[in-house]
Amino acid sequence: MQTTDEKLIKAIYQSSPVIHFCNRFSGSSPLWDYTRHKHPYFEFIYHLRGNVRRKTDDLTVQNANIFDTILYPAGCWHQDTATDSKKEDCHHLREVICIWAAFPGIHLDKPVKVQDQNGMLEHLFSALYTESQKISPSPELLSLQIRTLFLQILILSNESSNTLVNHVMQYLNLYSKENISIEILAEQVHVSKSYLVKQFKEKTSCHNNKKRGRDRS
């Protein structure tokens, strides 16, 4: 007998989704809706930088940080507000890729929030955005990509979250050409500077101990 997850995965795999919107924009763009709203489509949001606070129709409040993905079911009320961080007063510091897609016959009971794993979701969102911006995008390719993205989000929602250090390393790789201080890094991952430094030291120490163990064997 199939479980609910197995039925949902099979339904998504066999579905024929249609993308109605796909764009990349900052918090200062008129495309970013700060009012309480909903869509008749599934909404996929990938956070490229910055933090935002989201409230859903069940009054659940969550902070969304860099490399977080939010998936809203069709018809789910939600609202974004700026965080109270001093540097986040500048809307341009927030940037997302946002996709609306219709999945006929597919239902989710509540929003899903997952953290990216080694840039996997960023790659899928970027590929969808790149294809959608072409003069003649391929409907077949877009359908395959959005189904893959949906399935990957569901898989990650059942797995453990990525580590803070991996998040920072991913951010550094994505914005390698920028001059980024430890204060900015801490701001982006929503932790204090001292905590971030401590996590890096622990990660480095663990890595070095494992390496010395391999060298002695």
C-alpha cells in the first residue's frame, strides 16, 4: 500500500504543470508584494540574499534567510515584512527568485520551508529562471524542471537541515567577487558574529582531527 508521500510524489511526477510567473528581483522591486495575499498557484521562493519575516494564514511566523526555500500551496494566505535588523532597512539587500506554477490535482496541507543543500536548489531555480526568460522557452523543459524542483523540496523537507557553516560557504561561493566581512556574513545567516566564528572554529577543528586520523592510518 502506498503512503501519502509516495502518492504525492507519483502524482507530481505524472502531472502537467504550467508556469505562470518566474522572475528574480530585490526587495525594492514593485514585484515584491508586502501585503497579505494569496495565489491560485503554488508559489516557490528561493532567497538569494537577505532576511524576511513571513506570516501565513494560520498565523505561523517564520524568518526566511539566505538559501531558504519556501513553497506555498495554492490559495495559502501569506505576508512578508522586513526584519528588524539595522542593515535590512535597505530593501535591495533582499533578493529572491519567485515562481508561480499550476499543478492541477496536487494539494499540500501547509507551506514547506527547506534549506538548500550544496547549491542544489539554487541551481534548479536558476535553470528555471534562465529558461523562462528566453524568447521561446521550452514548455517541456520548464515542466520537467518545475516537477524536479517540487520533488527535491519534498525530499529535503524529510531530511536534516544543512549546517550553518555550509550556508556561509555557499554564500561566499555565490558572491565570491564581493568584499564580504564577518559582520555581513553573520547578518546574512541571522546569527551573532561571535557565534559564527565559534561554529567555524569547531568545524575546522573537527576537519583537522579527521585528517590527522587518516594520516596516521
